[in-house]
Amino acid sequence: GLPAGGGGRVSAASGPASVAGLLGEIADVGRDATRGGWSRFVYADAELTLREWFVEQAQRRSLEVETDRNGAIWAWRPGTGPGGGAGSPHAIVTGSHLDSVPGGGAFDGPLGVASALAAVDLLDARGVRTERPLAVVAFPEEEGARFGVACLGSRLLAGAIDPDRARGLRDADGRTFAEVAAGAGLDVDRIGPDPARLAGIDAFVELHVEQGRGLVDLGQPVAIGSSILGHGRWRFSVTGEGNHAGTTRMPDRRDPMVVAAGIVLAARDAAVAHAEARATVGRVVPVPGGTNVIASRVDLWLDARHPDDAVTAAVVAEIERQASRLAEAQGCAVTLTEESYGGTVSFDADLSGRLAQVLPEAPVLDTGAGHDAGVLAAAIPTAMLFTRNPTGVSHSPEEACEDGDAEAGAAALADVLERLLRE
Ligand code: GLV
Ligand code: MN
Ligand code: MN
Ligand code: MN
């Protein structure tokens, strides 16, 4: 029967939406003409447009929409149980994020949200009605592309970051998270852990585009995730003496960019020395940043990953040693600050086992990428699904997903959700 008090649920007149059709609706949002690809930074215009789109899609499906205290949007498909609406207990939750890295692809994040909406349509079409509610969630600032800390929304929810620290995080223009989030309508005094919300969730399943070639090599469209590689971010600040590029003789310089260049090479060398380690300097900001100006300061951000906390720590310590040596040689100073770190996460074995029963053909793959699922796994039973990416490339406009695979992913998600909702 219909959910108590929920009224009639209206399915889209055209039947279940296709994932490709949903993503097609947002294909022009946040296109980045300068970098290529898409730039959808939390609480900037493009991401706000995607939020509006998500709310509209949810309302079209008669889902109950709410924004949590940390800025995540939850769209509830009520259960038939008593008080089965938004926030009711024993919920099954799916979803992902709408923000992107600078110049990212079209699928990292939105594929999981669009697949969740398509899965809701499939459940509606199948007439699935359960006591348990289902929620589709869109988390903010998963990439940390604006405020530097990845999975900021899920970290706040799970108590994995101090709200005071979150409020003080700054974007590239120097604006604080508190200022920007308040501008978008969030009550920033209330951000922080929400154990009651988490206690109402029995399982979280995030579908994501695969960010490697695992499924391509196996010839399968959908995989079950097993674990997330431990990873963190560190900031090096190198200070020297700003000066004139023409009048300052080479021996007279204290150029922090020379030190920064050495840090980039040291990061590569330190990672190469450990099997499975990854180290990346993806962002370098010289101050003031003029072609004919010797920088007075260079900030650079290191992303380092390895399954073992101790190895990551050793890699970072080795880079720091080299940075100090280089700074001394150039008459510069260097500081290192850890901005975030999380160890390797294994998803819930029991929940993943139930996914494997529903999807017996699906291979099991680990990932080197971070996800909100990796943060939530510390608090609630969590699992992931990956959809094949023919290029194997991600955090790039080359990221891809074929329409048929996207539909296969949404169908797999619907099958999994139906099973979990009926338990
Ligand atoms: C998020 O995509 C990350 O792994 O950095
Ligand atoms: Mn329960
Ligand atoms: Mn990403
Ligand atoms: Mn992602």
C-alpha cells in the first residue's frame, strides 16, 4: 500500500528517468572555459544551480526535501512505518556529491546522485513499498576544492572535523567557510556532529564512477567497492625574498619557487621509493605571482596516499627533510602543516556481502580515491558501487561513462536498495 499519510506518489509521466538524461540536464552547469571540463565549487553559482536542480528532481518524485545542519540535502522517500517520513529510523541512504575539482569530469559525484534518482524511479516502477524509508543525499564540498578539506559535509556530520576549524577554513579569495555558508543560508553556528541523524541510518550505499581501469580490464559494468586508500593533504609554505627578476643577480636571490620545485621532485622520489605510495603536488600558489617577480612566498599542497599510515607518515617526513635542506640552501624558510588525514577504510563486510548476493557477477575492487562513504564508514554500515569508466581517467574532463553502463549502474543500485529496504 501507499505510505501512511504520504498521499499518492507520482511517478514521472515518462516512466523511470535515464541516468544519461538526468546528467544531460546539467551538462552545461559549471562548464569551465578556461580549464576545460567542469568547475562546480561548493556554494558558488554552479553548485547552487545543481542543488536547485536536485531539489526540483526530488520534488518531481514527491520526495521530502530537507537540508541538514551541515548543508547536505536529503530527499526522503518515506517508508510505510509509523512516522515514516524524513529522518525516520532504519533508513537506507544512497547518494554522492555535486561539487567537483577544478576542471573536473562530468561524473565524479553527479553520477551517484543521478543514479540514485533513477533508482528511485525504478523502485517506484516496481511498486516497491517498504516500512523502511529511503533517502537520497547530496553532500557538500566532497572534493575540498574550495575550502581545502575533502568530504567536509560528511566529516562535520560524523564529527570528524571540529566545527570551529571548519568555520575558519578559507577559500582562495580569503573568504571563510562560515561567511560563505552563511551567505548560502546555512546557520553556521549549528554545524557539527549529528549523531541522531546517523543513528537513524541502517546502511549507506554510494555509487560512483570508477576512477581507474579495473572494470574495463575485467569487462564488467559494475563493481562492489572494498576499501579506500588512506590519504591526506599537507601544505608547505616556503618564504624567501620577493624581488625584481631583472635586477637581482642569481647568487643574491632567496627564491622560494626554487625550493618549491625541489619539493615537487622530492615528493615524487619519496613515493617512488615505497610500493603502493602516491604523492602529488597538484596546486602551487606563488605570492604575488608575476612573471617578472621573484616570489616572496610559495604555498604548495601535497596529497599523499598509502594503505599503511606509517608509510604515509614516512613519505611525508622524507619530503619534509628534503624541503628543509632545500630551503636552507636557498636562504628560505619552510613550514609544513597537515590539513587532513584519514587512514585506509574497509567497507562493512556484512553489508558488502549482501550487495554481492544481489550482484553475483560484480567484481570487488578497492580504490585510491576518497569518498563521503569513507568518512561515514566510521559511523554506519557503508558500502560502494562503481560504474565502469572507459577511459579510466578521473579528476579530468576525460572521465567517462557510457550510457548503457550508467543504466546498468542505476539498475544495480535499485536492486541493492530494494534488497536492503525489504530486510
Ligand atoms: C577525491 O576524489 C579524492 O580522492 O581526492
Ligand atoms: Mn535500525
Ligand atoms: Mn573526486
Ligand atoms: Mn567523488
